[in-house]
Amino acid sequence: MTRRCASWMLLTVGLCGVWCDRSALAAETYQLRYKFQAGQIVHYEVSHDGEITTQVSDVSETTKNLSRSRKHFRVLSVTPDGAGDLELTIDWVRLEAKYGDEAAVVYQSDDEALRPKQYEQVHKVVGKPQATIRFSPLGKVIEVTKSTPSTGASRSNPDASPESYMVPLPEQAVSVGDSWKERFEIEIVTQDKLPLRVSMLRTYKLAAVNGNDATIEFRTSILTPIEDPALSAQLIQRETSGKLTFDLTAGLITGRSSSVDRTVVNPFGPKTSLRAAGTYSEKTIPAAAIAAEPKPATVTK
């Protein structure tokens, strides 16, 4: 009887140890925060490819757009509560647009031979700070100062600004598998040329943690009921999904990717369709790689 009791106790302790270890692992939480440092400069390399295919009866035409760019943000200052004033700049751009069977139109910011007139406005902003945005440690936009060549600096509503190098982070610590949500609005135009605000929802999930790297998955959905195909066509590229990598120690997004593939039926009337497919990716460029590169050519007007 004593041996049986002892065996039962050992088995119970062993099972409890396994259960406790698994419980502790499952309960491990992570505080996701941006950690801005005054003077910090972070460079990104961005790739964005997309195509739109329009079908009318038996005739279809595809427009392809390819974009390669480099951008960076510089932290001008950090407030006592950890918010950072980030100056955003696009450093280099190459764009290609191809309509059906026509030859591609190519723009490249550092090549004078590749500056078609239709990209004149794009060329004006390359290499110049476009905005200074104050972000909280959670990635919330607090204040925006936009700079444009014609108007100089002007204050604008943070909620209306489309510029954001950040994604929102959860207020509370999260475990792998936990999710949080972001609600926002975008504006489309009705057939009567009236603006229509559309509610959107982006859901994030902490999918995995490997050392300092956290993988966050996200998916975007439309909340406002839209029954008119013509209006749905304006939203066709909005329902993206993807993932990003977040460095827990540095408090920094180091990589991001997303994709979309949607089709709208009858957006232009019977026997028509519109399909949008695209991919987006960005990754940080190591500081050593930036330092080793030759100085880029000066962007001229």
C-alpha cells in the first residue's frame, strides 16, 4: 500500500511538472512597444507589384504597375513618455506602368533619361522630407506636420493622414495567439460624385515569437455593407492580408508583406468584371549596407 501511494505521488508530481511547464509556456506574454531613439535613422527597401484586369464581354485588358523604392525615417526627438517625432523621406523610386500591349512607361528618380512628364509630381517629392509625424509607443498617430514644395509646412488632422510607417500595437501584453483590432475609415465616391465613408477593420494576431522576432499576421475587411458593384470596384485593393516581423528588443518593424487578389462582377454593367491582384513587401536595410553604398546622385528638378 505504501509503495502504491509513493508511486501515485511520484506520477502526480511528474504530471504536475509537465502541466506547469506547458502552462507557463502558454502564459508567456510580450509587451509590444516601439522604442524610438533621438537621431535614429531606419532605412527600408520596398517592392510593390500589382495588376488590374478589366473584362467587358469577351474583351479584356490588363494594366500592370511595378514599383521599387527606398525610404527612411529619422527620429528628430523623443518625448518623456516615449513618443517619437519621425521625419519621413522617400529616397529613391523606380516605377513601371504597362497598359495592355503598349510599351511600358518607366520612371527612375536617379536617371535623367527616365523622367517622363506624367511623373513630374512624383519627382518633386523624392529626396525631400514629406512629413513629420509624432507616433506614440503604441504606433498611434498623435500629430502630423506635412511639408510640400509649394505650401511649406502645415498642420493636419492625424486621423486623416494616410502616412504611417507603423502599425498599431496592443495596449496590454499579449501571448502567442492573441489578437487586437484597428478600426478606420476610407472615403470613396458615389455615382452622384458624393463622398461615402466606408468603415474598415484590420485584425492583428501575434502568430509566433522566435527569440527577439515576433511574427504578427493581419487581415483587412470591409464593415460597411456595399451592394453596388461600382462602389465595390473602388475597394477592390483594400482587403489585404499579410504579416510583419517585429523586433521586440529594438522596438522596430523589420519586415512586412501583404497581398490581395479580388474580383468584382458587373462593376461597369452586365458581362463585366474587374480583378485586382498585387503583392507588397518591405524590409529594413542594415546600416552597414547603407554606409558602404556610393553616395546617390543628386535629384534635380
